[in-house]
Amino acid sequence: MNVLYDITEFDPQQPVVVTQGTFDGVHLGHQKILKQVAQEAKKINGISVLLTFYPHPRLVLYPDDNELKLLSTIEEKIDLVAELGIDYLIIMPFTQELSRLRADEFVRNILLEQLHLSKLIIGYDHRFGRNREGGMQEMRQFAEIYGFELEEISAQDVSESIVSSTKIRQALLNGEVHLAGNYLGTPYVLRGKVEEGLQRGTSIGYPTANLRVNSSFKLIPKNGVYAVWVYIEEKKFHGMLNIGYNPTFEDKKWSVEVHIFDFDQNIYHQDIAIAFVAHTRAEKKFEGTKTLLNQLKEDEREIRAILEK
């Protein structure tokens, strides 16, 4: 897959099939669209293109809104899209100027003059143009005026529920990581670097790796204890993870800490990835270290059983 950060570098010599949007998380609904784009391009010996934007439009339009949390970093999005057969991922800088383009200007100036599209494939709820003024009805009119093909992709259903990035975010905030994984088509992942902590886990036989998450805008699931897979240098390990404040020790510092089963290597300052499998319990304050240790042993038994299934 070719990744372009400058749309003017795109110079197609074949018919172009395009979809466009933020595609945060590249969930099952997004995958449905992208696979269709790739298939349609192959049918006409053309080029498949995803046009997306960075930074996320909300960060530009509402710079003082720090509550935005994303399902994927731009690096994760690139990796996810690359697996779906897309020829070109064009990452266009989102600016105030771009946000002010009317729907018709966006179609004419970007999709036609820059991308030279032959066919556009978009989801049923797609919005575009200034103040999200354009929808499917307007796009049908533009397709007729400018002579390009248009295909609408219906919603992707999982267990009779329509998949959306909003629903995935809410599931993660509720600790429902299994549901989020079903919507995404793969477990939700955090990536980051291991940093030194207070070594309390080591003193009671449960050393932990403290994760510094790569992006401040990456959504972190609800505080609590989770069964996880840990990926270190492409090797997969089982582990149990805690998100929160360690209330037994009355810490005021929030952290993401993972105990990796059957593992004793020094991985300080290394990059690791954590894939969420299940939420097992809420974070809880215990009477003392002995009570906490008994709970950790019970957590380990439960989580090992979950991960071995």
C-alpha cells in the first residue's frame, strides 16, 4: 500500500475508486467499505483509494475540547488499512480552510480535480462539506452532475446492532472490551513504552510493566482488571492488567500496569502492545497487602483460564 501525505503527489493512470472519511478504529463497518473499494477497483483494473484526514477534524474545529479519545492512532490506522487491499492511503491535513469547503466544492476540488475519481463508495450515514451539510442525497446529485459512479454501503450488523465508532468507544468506557472487539473484528489494542514504576508488584511476587501509552488521545478502557495478551517483539504472552489508581496503597497517580505470566525479562523502555480480551472485575481497595495478594492469586487463576480457552 502506498501512503501519501500530500494529495498533489497522487497522479493516477488508471480509473480510481475512492472512499473517504476519518475511519477511526477501522471497525467492521469500515472494513466492509474498504474491501468493496478494493474489489471494485480490481474489476475495472483501477486503483483503490482511501482519503482520510489528520489530525482528527474535531481537534482542529474544537481545539479546546480535550475530551476527544480515538480508537486508533494514525500509525495504527495505516497498519489496519494496509491489511484490506487498498492501493493508496492518502492522509490529508485537516485545516480550518478545508473545513470551510462547501459540499459541492469538496466534491469538485478534492474528489474530482485532485483524485480524478471514477467511482465513490461511501457508507449509508456519510456526511461531508462545511458543517457536514452534505449527505447521500446531495452526493447522488453530484454524481449525476459530474458523471461519476456512486455506491452506498449499508450498515454492518453484529448481533443485530449497527457497528459504529461511537458504540465502540462507549463499550470500552463501560469495560466491555469483548463487545468492542466484536465490533472491531479484533481485540482492542494499546501500544506504548514500558517505564519504571514503584516496584510494589515485585515485592509481593507480581511484578508489573507500567505502560506509557503512545498517544494522549488514545481511548483507555474503564478502570479495572483485565485479561490481556501482551506482544513483545512479535512474541505473544498472557497477562493480567490493572487500570487505575491502586487504591490499596492510596496512590494518586493513575497508571496502566500489566503482570505478564511466566515472564522474567527486563523490558524497561521497550515498546509493547496490549490486546484486551476480557474485563474481570472493578478496581477495589483491600485492607492490606495480604488481602490484595490473595485477590491477585484468584485473579491469576481466573485470567489464565480465560486466556487458555
